[in-house]
Amino acid sequence: MGRMHMEEYKEQLGMERGLDTHLQCNFFPPLPGYVRKVIVDEFTKHWHDACHPNVLLERINDKLKAYQGEIGGLRTLDKFDEFLLPEDEWLGEPEGEQNVRLQHGEVSIYGKRKYAEPVLARLKRSRVPLDGSLYEGKVREKLHLIMDEKVFDNVSVLYDGNTVYGLKLLKDLKNVVDNNDMKLMSDDLYELFSNCCGSIAHYSKSGWICEYPTVNSLRQFFIKNEFGDNVLAYQPTWAEDRKDLLKKMAKMLKVKLEGKRW
């Protein structure tokens, strides 16, 4: 392989890996591996054409249709997630078992269809304004109170792209405290503490528990997180769901959070 061809090959290989990494890391629900392969292969085939991005996307979409029969619209780069049907839906899982994302105003609901659709119906009955007309903090305050209901147990609810945390997490924490066992920490609790309370990435729940192995170490984290703040002072102004939840958790842990008044 000549020098120019080798340089082009290296550039192409780098672009392929970069695209595949982007596809793995930037879509939720995750993009199935076989779909990523179709996209990367089609990109590789046409990367020298310098065609308009939408033309390339149309080619990719045609390839996906040919591969699996039918798929809904890959039309523009800013609507790139329109075709993200999860693999179980492509392969004909029983009705209700497909993973879906349902949208209602500023709210996104992720989960199996049989769980997500009742949540959508519940949110519509709640009369909470979800169209962006009400201050986000007020919306979150209202949402997280009704998310204690069992119907929300198997879904993730996001408002304007950020998770809304329900009061059911208090039950998860009580289970940890009553049994004095951090290994009983739920995935939802781990997500709240690691992503929203000032914790540097520990890569996994088990890694986080290694850092905070006892309930007492969790208390110390509440008082002073990894950025030197208490967990309440670390919250943005709009995160009323988290602030209410963390105040109740601090009381359960018998921790007094000094600093800003909320």
C-alpha cells in the first residue's frame, strides 16, 4: 500500500472508530451493535463522495430497510434518533415488551411499552403543565410527588433531558439504612448520588460502594461531597425534585446540611 493510500486508510479507520464510538455513547436507548455496523459500513463505502450529509443518511436508511424490512425515518442529522428502534422491537418481541421512548411536551418516558404507556396516561391525567410554560423547578416539584406511585417503578422519566427523581427513592435508602448495608443500594440511588450529588465518576455501582462502603461514609458524603460542598448546596436552582428528596434523605441519615438556605 503506497504512502497516500496508507494515510487515507489511517484517516478512514480513525473516522470509522470515531463514528462507532459516537454511536455507542450518544444514544439512549443504546443503539444495537448490528445497526452501528450498518451505519459505519455505509459511511465507509461513501466517505470519499463528499456528498450532502442527508444523502449519506438516506443511503444508510435504505441499507437498514433492506436489512430488516421496515424502519421509520432517518431524515436529518438533528433528527438522527428518529430511527432508533431497539433490537427487540426489530426482532418482533411480544406486544408490550418493546423498549420505547414516549414524548409528552418536555417529558420523555423510557421503558418497555407495557410500562411506559400507563405512565404517559397518568401524566396526562395529572394536569401538571408539561409544555414548558411553567418554571421547571415547579414542574419537577409536582412530578416527583406523584412518581411515588407504583406505576412509575419500571420506567425512567426525564424533563427537558434530565431525570426526575421520585420519592420512592426514600424507601430504597431506608432499606440501606435499616440493614446497615450499602450493597443494598438500588440502581436509582446510585444514579442520583453518582450523577447529581457531586461525585467524580467511579465507573460502576460496585466502584462507588467501594469508595463509600458504610452508611456512615454515606453520611460524610452528604456533608462534604467530592467537590467540597454538601449534597444540597451542590444542586442547581431548577432541581426542586432533588432538593426535596435530599432534605428528606438527610433527615433519615440524621445529617444536618449547613450552608445555603433552600
